[in-house]
Amino acid sequence: MNVDSVKKNSFRLSLKMIIMSLIGVFVFFINVTIGEKRTIFVGHVSGFLTTSLFPVLPYIIVIIGSYCIIDIVKNRSRDEKNLITIILALCKIIGFIFLLFVILGVGPKFILDEAIGLFVINNLLIPITITIPVATLFLPFLLDYGLVDFIGVLLKGVMRPIFKCPGRSAVIAVTAFLGNFSVGHIAVDSMYKEGKLTEKEAVIIGTGFCTCSIGFLMVLANTLGIMEYWSFYFWSSLFITFFVTFISIRLWPLNKKKDEYYVGVTPQPEQEFKKNLIRNAYITGLTVAANADPLPKRMIFILKESFKILAGLLCGGMFFASIGLYINQNTSFFTYLGYIHYPFLRLVNTPDIAVAMEASGISILEIFLPAVIAGSQDIALQTRYMIAVLPVSMIVFLAGFIPCILATKIPVKFTELIALWLQRTILTILLAGIIGMLYF
């Protein structure tokens, strides 16, 4: 539908845009209380389904994971072949085998250890198995009816010079922060394949804004005993995360990404308006709402796309988390890895530096483990704060984030993600260390 047709049908399209977008805002952004729990609607639905389906969820995980293996075998000759691709495919296959071992109760002793196999399934795989499909079903309300494009036009003047991203990325950032990184990755993947984001923009948003949820921040704050400083912790974490992104997009590897669109897609860049910004933003939103696919069709499509991502995430996450936990139980590898960060921890006068080193080293594996390590020890408040900020701002980790983003079409390499982990961890240590020194 062209602009003239949109103006003629503006009242009907306005209702469509406003109602559908408000549903999306309510589902993802508004905390509601049901029973004794207060969270966003998606969180309530996910919690209900997790409780109801908990006994059968491990078997559901195996069924979904089997799709990943079928996909690897089916497309083994079609996909691009390089060493990293082959290694990641093998990791997913081994991860699926680990799943079978735990479900069947047979196999190597280490994977059957409750602190490894069952811990990974119950604390990592089960939550994402429910959260991703539930959030995916509601994503079209946010993405397809003009809200993202309306806000994008308004915020382009801010997001473009600061983060080199379209204004649309602001909504994705908030969505990820209220949902989790996987929801953000699915949204970015969808927009990239539709021609609404370039390669550079997709990677920046996928690695710079798709972090853990507010709910997880509360878990970190409680675990590390800093809940009484919640407001300061929340807003400073948000600031540090975005400031680290502001710096990292000007460094390798993000500064070398190309401003090219997904192969074969028709580019749909944000329009530039010099005047009547609000009016033009509204017309842009109405045009998107007018051209939206039927909701059931769109839901089925995005659910199908997210299923592929979820399958790869489950198998990859099972492998990396299990192996990482085993290594941490039996070696000092992650403590030694933390020595990379020693000069930066010392630079900001971090108390209890040995604990901070271990926490920063193990952060590459899983984002909750640093809090587990530090929360059980009597350490300075400044160090607790830094370790609480680290998983939020660092973002990149092997047990979930890396398998998830690599399962999408977002064009980023494994080696680039490892570089981003190191880069973002160092920047976070410096910023959180300075802010922690000044505040505590």
C-alpha cells in the first residue's frame, strides 16, 4: 500500500497500529502482578508453562535438539565449510549426546553429576526452551505494526551518530533488556533477513544491546547482596553496557563490518526526514502496519525461524556449559584465564582481586557463575558491584549467547565473539571499577 492509500485509510490503519503495538508494549514492557509474582506478561506465561510442563520438558528438549542434528546432517554439503563451522557442528552433536545421557541416566560419570548435567538442563535449557517460543509468538506485535519504525524515525538522530545504528535498534535494545538476549537475537535476525538492517547494524545490535533481562539483574543483585542499592545498580549497569557498546563499535571487529544487506533481500532502510518529524514518523508506522502480513502467517513464520535457533542453542549450550563446569570443578583454568584481567583490576584498585579474577575468567562460560563464586564469599561491596555489572555489560558467553547468535544469520564469527568478550570485559572492569570506587 502506497503513502496516498495509507492517508486515505489512516483511521483504520491508526487503530490497527495502535491496538497491535499496545499489545506488544503490554506483553513485553509492563510489569503485572499475578498471584505473588510481579513481572512482564511473557514472564508469567513462561513461568506457568515451565511449572506445568516441567516433568516432560527434558524430553521436549531432546526432541527439539534432534532437529539440530538432522539439520547438520541434511545441510552438511550446503553450508559453508571452515574449521570453526566444523568444530561448532561437532560441539552441537556432542551436546545432543550429553542430553541423551542425562535423560536416560547412562554415560560418563561427570555428565551425570547433578552439579553438571542436571544443573545445565534445569537452570539453562529449560528456561530458554519455554521463553524463546513464548516471546517469539508475541514479537510480531512489536515488529510488524509500525511501532519499531515510528520510534526509529524519531530516534534516528540519536542512535545513528552515537551507535551507528538505525533508530529501530532502540526498541530491540529495550525488548532484549526486558526479555533476554535470545529474544533480541531473534528480532535482529528477522529484521536483518527482511532488509531492515545492514550487516554492520545487525552485528552491533546483536552483540551490543542484546543482553540479559531485568529479572536476571535482580537475581544477580540478590545473589551478591547488593539489592539495597538496586536503583543505582540497575541504572549504572544500563549506562555501562551502552557506553561499552559506544566504544566497542569503533574498535575491531565491529568497525570492519560492512554496510551491506542480506543477500537477495530488498533493502528497507529507515527514511530520513528533515522536518515534520512526528508526522512523518506516524505515516511511516502506518505504512508498515498497512503492509504487514496476516498475524497467524507471521507468527508461524517467526516461530519456525526461532525453532532453528532454539535447536542449535540447546545442543551448543549443553556442550559448552557442561564442559565448562567440569573444567571449573577439576582445574584452575578459569582462574588463570582471569590473569588476563589482572592489570585492569589492579588499575581500578579492586579489593579481593583473586575472587574478581576468577569471576572475570569464568564469565566467558556462563553469566551466572561469577555471582555464584563471589556471592558465597565475604568480599568488599565494591567488588560485589563490579561482578554484578560484569555479566550485564560483557554480554558474550559460551553457554548461551554464542550458540544462540551463531544459530542465526547475524554475520559474526566465533573468533570475533571471543574478541568481543575480552574487549567488553576489560572495558566493563574499568568503568564499573571507577564507578564503584566513587560510589562505595
